[in-house]
Amino acid sequence: MNPGPAPRAHPTPEAEGQSERDGRRVLLACDRPRLGRILRSLLDHEGYQVDEAANIFDLVEHLDEQSYDLVLIDLPMEPSGNF
């Protein structure tokens, strides 16, 4: 007897989410090195392709050269009342 093809394993929700994120491009604009390293590590771990901009000039240059699925910008939030 031939039992036929083996049943296909269903991907876990985590694996499905990972495959949806693989290759997604994220631009991370952060002028605080420690925070930038933490965010990049988290995004890399989740399967995102991450580019970094150290300042506004780098940010604009990246956006002119490449399209991104997400842009994360670290804005200073000082209690100056400007927001």
C-alpha cells in the first residue's frame, strides 16, 4: 500500500509573520547610537532589511535612492513646548 503524500505541516503564526516581514525594507533614522543598535537588533531579528541614517541629510539621501516599507525616525521630545 502506498499511503500517499505526507500531510503538509501548517506554518506556525510566528513563521507566517516572519515570512511576511522577510525582505521588507526599513529605514531607521536615529542619532542616538545605543538606541539605534537596539532597534536595529530587534528589526534584524524579526527579518527586516534595515538601512540606517545618522542625520537628516542621510535620511533624505536614502529616501531619494530607495523606497522603503517603513521609516522610523527618532524625534527629540524635549519639554520645550514646541509640539
